[in-house]
Amino acid sequence: MAASSSKKVIYAALIGNFLIAITKFGASAVTGSSAMLSEAIHSVVDTGNQGLLLHGMRRARRPPDPSHPFGYGMELYFWTFVVAIMVFAVGAGLSIYEGIDRLRYPHPVSDPMINYIVLGCAMVFEGIAWTIAFREFRKQQGPHGFLRAVRRSKDPTIFTVLFEDTAAMLGLVVAFVGIALGQYYGNSHYDAAASLLIGCILAITAILLAIESKALLIGESASRETVAELSEIAAGTPGIIAVNETLTMHFGPQDVLLNLSVDFDDALGSPEVEAAISALEARIKNAFPEIKRVFVEAQSVIGHTKDRETER
């Protein structure tokens, strides 16, 4: 279900951005607007980014093999980081360059009405794509605030598209205002300034995406609430007298590895320990289907404490 929702969001954004990019390039060629050209570049970058996310999702679905025994789920996080680089290097870089170039060599904007029509249509298309992305994000948000929900999210596809669409809506507003001010005052510098501001918006978006995707790429744990509940499940399993450590790591949005260090009752024999582990694993996977692999380490509390002290 999660993968289906992510694909719906990405396809909606991809189709919208592709159509918008063609329209913006046409308007830019006719009117000579720097801000419109920056917006066209922005839409092309966003279209390519959605293609990269779909590629990452496809690659992440590959099954485990001897060289990657835990699968390829984290490849989705890699391609999300590439998207952040693309937004920064291509989108922000070219927009800022275009703005500086037009400040140095001003060029009047002709037929501004064409720009207004194109920007208005783009706002409608982007608004539809943004609404779809936001609705899917709200399903994952739960009771948490927006920023906290982004930090907690382990599915980068939805918040990446949401960030991009938000930046696109802001860019359209900036382009509209820049072109309008340029027309009103008869000064093309406003158009160039709008291009610079669009570049700054893209740069900020890219930095936020890079921060979030980096956290996932280097290995992020499950939420604190999930880890606490896993510890409770382990502690409540007959035969386990203490839980030393609960370690989790996301290999994908719905692929979590769990490593438990527990202290078993010394009175248990090997068959009882094996039965306790099997029961524990069944309870965990029933409560958290996203946990695909469970590793249980039998270790006394004293032995575990000594190991941690040695590591320090």
C-alpha cells in the first residue's frame, strides 16, 4: 500500500511537471523572461527527479543476493540524495546564473500576458500535484507536527515530492510578482531578481532534502516509540529476565532490521531458549510487519555491561 501511494504521488508530479516545463519554455522563448526560463529549468529538473525516484523504487525492490544479503532497499535513499544534488546543482545553479546574467545584461520582457497565463495554468497543475502529495503525507503524519513528521518519515519519496512541489508553488508566485513588477515599473531587473530568488528557494529545498536523505542513507533507527514497544515485547516473553539492548535500522521504508540482546533465565535448556526465541520473533513480526529480520543475542546483563564499557 505504501509503495502504491508513493508511486501515485510521483506519477502525478512527473506528468504535471513535464507538461508545465514545455509550456514554460515556450513562454520564455516568446517573452524573453528570465524568471520564466528559471521556472522552466525548475520544472525540467523536477521531472527528471521524479524519474530518478521511480528508478530508485524499482532498484530497491530487488531481492537479496550473496553480495547484498539484506537487499537493496537503501538504494532508494541513495537516489533521493541524488535528487537533492540535482535540485541544488542544476535547478538552483542555473536559476542563479540566469538571474546574474540578466542583471548584467538586461533584456525587456515582451508580451507579459503570455507569462501570466502560463504561470496561472502552472499554479493549477502544481496545486493538484501538491494536494495529492500533501494528502498522502498526512496519512503518514499522524499526531505529529509537519517538521517532526518529516524527520520521522522513512519513505523519502512522498516528502521529496512535497518539498519539490512546495518550492515550485513558491517559485511560481515569485516569478509572477517579478514579472508584474518589471512590467509596472518598466524595469527588467525585477525579472532577473525573481530568477535569483527562485534559485535561492531551490537551494534551500535541496539542502533540506540532503539533510533528510543523508540521515536515512547512513542508517536510521525506528522511532523511539517502536523501539520502546519492542523492548516491552521482549521483556514480556517467558524465559527472558532482562533486555540489554534493542537496536533497529531501516533498510527501506518497510524493511527494518532488529537486533536484540537479552538475558535468558539460566535454568532454561537449549530447547526452551530456542522456543522462547521463536515465540519472540513471531510476536514481533505480528506487531510490526515492517521488521523483516530479527537477530537475538543471548548475553548476561553483566557480560553486556562489560562489553559496552570496553567499547568506550
